[in-house]
Amino acid sequence: MFKRFSEKMKRSMAFVLCLSMSASLCPITANAEITDSVSPTCDEAYYVKTDSYGNPTDESIVKSYVMNGASSITDYGSYTSVNNLTDSTKPVVKDGTTTFDFGSNAPASFYFEGKTDQPYSTLPWTVSCSYKLNGVPKKAEELAGEKGVVEVTLNLIPNKTASEYMQDNYTLIAAAMFNQDDILSLEAPDAQVETLGNIRAAVFIALPGEEQHYTLRIGSNDFKFDGFTMVMGPLNSGRLSDITDLKKDKEDIQDSYDDFNAALDEVLDSLDDMKGSLNQAADGMDELNKVRENVHSEKDTFYSDFDAFLNSLSHVSSELNPISGHLSAANNILTDFRQNFTDLNSTLLQTKTDLESTQDTLVDLQNDMTHIEYRADLLDNDANALKKDIGSLETLLNSSTSKTETEVPGIISQMNQLYQLWEAYYGAATPADATTYSSKGILATDSDGLPDGDIYYDLSGSVVWTTDNSSGYKTFPQFATEILMSKGATSDEAALYLSIWENKNLVTTSLTSSSTALTGVAQLLSDLKGLHTEELHSLTYNLTDDGQQALGDVWNLSADAQNAITKMDNIHTTLDNYIPEVQSALDDAASLADSLQGSADSLNTFMQFAESIMKKNSKSLNEGVDKTLKNAADILRKTSGTFNSTDKMRKAQDSIKSLIDKKWDKYTGEDNNIFKMDPDAAPISLTSDKNTNITSVSVLIRTGEIKNDEKKQTAEQTAAKPKTTIWSRIGQMFKDIWSFLTGWIK
């Protein structure tokens, strides 16, 4: 089992190494275009250039999209600048969102570069480099052109703040290449060193979650170093089939081994228990031998007691004889009880049905009570409204009574005076000269409110004429209208006064009838006010409340009764299930009693025969038992001694378990996370978790070079080199890789 596990581990490590090499040397390209109409897919490649110590100096990410028919893309991430590498479409950058809207001219594939240092701090490793010359620490700047052995250490420290996905799934491959003509020696412990032609390459691999410190020792007369080229990223499920199978095999092995351990623990526990039990059994054998001796010494007493036992056995047989009949009677009683209880349960179940119907009736009655309460509320509201209407009617009645008893008679009285005045003046049917009446009255002032002019009164003191009305004949309506309007009345009021005067007899009669009617209305209002609707409403509410309480009590009583019937039905079901078993047990007991009686008789016969044999063979049996017990005790003690090896077996078991657990822990977090890799996990964007449809993620890191003429070359290249794009830099990188590969072939 362990050999198989180790061999698969070795094959998996070799496979991951080859896979990582191929992944690091293959250019990252966009996926082939999908013909179906789906969302755009994206490949991310993050490029980082560092100084000779691993401090980043230039970082950017290139995102490659397959549009799949989409007219726009939206990317999430914080960039210091965004560069369209495909066409002239301008990006819209706002609040961490970059949008390219192509309209109808969307390309099949699209690429853009974003300058950002955000992903570097979230990578699963912190990368750093340190240097020594002939065993003495040196600065990188001081090593160019030096002679001796230069030691370069690449430190890969797991970043515990990185996402769990990165820590469990990212692998890192670091490569350093040298021209054989430029070096004297190359040592690279823990690296795969290949020499092809004049090129020597050292390739290191770090598994997920693994901390590594890789060392290169380069002997040279003129030291120069092109730096490390590192690639990190997740591996897909197709390439991890061996590791996935190994992980599953290990889990199966672990489960089987756990079962084996549990079984072995039980066996060892049993052996430990047996060890003590065997010793106790040996001691028991010794005690039995002592008993044998005692029994043999008391054989006469034993035979006497044995005869008494045989007599008792005969008595037991006689006592067992009637038991079978009693048990059969008990069986019949249980049959009757079962039938009676079944009948009772049927009646109770019918009662339960009636109670359920009663509950339905109670629900209807409760609804009626609620309806009565509702109608009582309506009646109370109507009664309150009626009281308000009665108040309004009382006000109107008082007003009507005032008009009937006071205002209308007053109007008739005033119109009588006006008619007397008109008749006094116009009674001759011809207008009279004002002076004709001067002798009939006394000239007065207009202090009484009449229009300006002289006023004439008759001998009775009534106004007969004024100088303003001294010419022309007027009818009584004209005369009365002028007088009333001069008093401040409107034309409508004057017309009303004349109408009352012209129908004064009918009005007087109507006033009498109205007074009688108003008296009746007042009595009706008094009677209505005397209605005690509050008492009716309170009585109704008390009745419905008591009814509701009574209904609730009856409902609870019905529910309790139904619950009791249900429990009784459960008891019936239980008894109905167990009574047959009890009856069967009684039948068995009866049979057992009969059998015991027969057995007792047979045993008695056998015991008598055995007693006869024992008496004849007592001496030989005593000697044989003595030897048997002594030999058995000796065998048990020797067997117990062989079980002392269980402690060694437990130690061996613990050692094996510790070894397996240690190996498993080594690859699940202690040394690396190779067995925590999730082959089916979707790649996660380096710039934001909001980005979806990510098909691949890669990180390329290049450390700074160490060369003697680095400053001079840098100045000359800066002055002479034309402006380059990300694609030209990527292209140059792959040219260097191609030169490296072709250098191997040459």
C-alpha cells in the first residue's frame, strides 16, 4: 500500500514539473472564438519587472478577450493608465470600471493593457533575491565583472494574505539561463539543470503553498547574470488528472486504513482483555480444583443432598402440571379483552367524528356571534347618528316654532297697519290732495325713519300720508312695497310679506296646524331621546362575549376529547399489535410448561441414572478432573504470556499512522498544498472578483540583470531604442525563449 502511494507521488511530481515547464515556455494567447452567442471570455497575463532584489519596477496586465458577438466589454480593476492594443476605441474609466463600447464595429478579439501594481501584493509568493561572492554577502551592483563564485539565492516566501484559491492552486516555475562560454561552473541544488550546446539552464519549481530558498552557485572570471524568469498560475483539471487520481486514491487508502486501525484497535483491546481473562481463567481452574477436592471430600453429603434435589425435581414436575391450563385461560381472557376494547375504540372514533361535526357547528356559531357584534356596532353607530339628527331636529323645531309663534303673526300685524294706512288715503279710489288730510292729522317730522317730507297722521295716530307720496294713485301692493323697501326690506322680502298678507287666512290656519304638528314632532323627539340604545349595545356585547367564551370552552373540551380519543386509538393500535404476541407468548409458555414438566421427569430419571454412574466412577472421575484442571490452568497461563506482544503491536500501529499522517500533512499545508489543489476551480481575476468568464490567468516576473556595462547600455538603449508597446515587449520575451530552446537543439 505505501509503495503504491510513494510511486504515484513520484510520478505526480515529475508530471507537475514537466507540465510547469511547458506552461512557462508556451505563449499566452486568447481562446479560439466560440461561434455560439455567449458572453466575452477573457485571458489575463500579468507582467512584472523587478530590480535585482525583487522589488517591482514596472507592472502591467494584458487582458485578451474573445468577443463572441458582444458589442462591448466591462472590466473591473484599478489602473493608472489603460492602453487599447487592438483599435482606436477609447476606454471609459470610472470608479474602478473600464468600459469599451465598440458599437457595430466590434472586433472578434480584443486586447488592452492596464498599468497597475495592485495584483503584485496579492500574489501567493513574495519574491526576493540575495547575493554572495566567495561566501561573503554582496550588493548586486558590486557583482558585475567580478571573479570567483557568485551565490544567488532566490527566496520564495508564501504570502499568507493571498486568497485561498491562489495559495492552494498556483505553482511557480523559475528559470535562469547561462552561456557555457561565460561561466566556469554552475551548481544548482534542487534544480533541473540541462545542458544543450553552449546553453545551460537551471529550472526550479515551487508547488502550491511551498516555501523555498533556491541557490545558484556560478563560477566566473567575468560575472554577469540575466536574472530569473518566473511564471506562476493555476493548472487546469486536464493536466492534473494524475494528482486528482492520487488524491482520491489516498483518500480511499486513508478510509481503508482508518477502518483497519479501528479493527486492529478492537483486536488489540480484545487481546488485552483476553490476557487478563486467561489469567483469571487459570486462577478459576485452580479454584475449581479446590472445589473438586471439597466436593470429593463431601461426596457422601453431596449424594444425600442430591437425593433431596431429585425429590424436589419430582415436586416441580407435579407443580408444572396445572400451569398449562392457567395460561390457556389467560389467553382466552386476552381474546375477549381485545374484542371489547376494539368495540370501545370504534365507538370513540365515531364520537370523534361527531365532535369534529360539532366543531364545525361551533365555528358557524362563532361566526354568527361575530356577525351579531358587527351588527350591534352598526346599530350603536346608527343610534349615535340618530341622536345627532335629533339634536339637529330640535334646533330646527325651535327655529320653526319661533317663526310660527312670533315672526309670521308679526308680519300679518304690520301688513294690517299698512293696509289701514293705504285704505285711509286711497279709500276714495281717487288721489286726494295732500292738504285735504291736513285737517285730519298732525304734521310730524320724519324722525320715525320714513323718507324726508311731511308726514300726516289720522286722528287715531296712524300715518296716512307723506308729502313725498302726495301725487298719483297706488294699489296696496305698490303702496306696501314702497313702504317696506323704504324701511330697508328687499324686493323679495316685500313680495314675501305681500304673499303672507294675501293668504293670511290660509297662513293662520297653517300656523295652527304647524303648531300642532311641531308639538307632535317635539314629543317624538323626546321619545327618541328616551331610547336606551347603549344598554341594548352593552347587552348585545355581553351576550356575544359570554357566547364566545362558552364556544371557546366547548371547543377546547371537544379538542381535548378528540385528543384523548386519538391517544386511546393509539393505545388500541399498540395493544392490537402486542396482544397477538402476548397470546403467542402465552401459548409458548403453556407449551414450555408442558415441556418443562416432561423435561423435569426426564431430568429426574437422568439424574438418578447419573447418580448411579457417579457412585460407581467417583474415584476415577475425581482423578481425571484433577489432572484436567491443573493442565488447563497451565495452558491458560502460558497463552496469556504470549499476549505481552500487544504493546509492541500498538507501538507499530501508532508509528505507521504517524508516518501516513505526516506524509499527508506534508502535502496539505505543512510543506505545500499540492493535495489541496482544486482542478475544477474556475480561474479568478487578478484585478477584481467582479470579473467573470476568466479562462486563464498567468503571471510573468523577470528580475533585473547584473552586467558590467549595464549603466552604459541602459543609457545608450534609452537614447536609441524607439518607443515600444506591450506587444513588442512580449514578442521580444518569446524571442528570447525561442532562442533558448533553439540553443538547446544546437
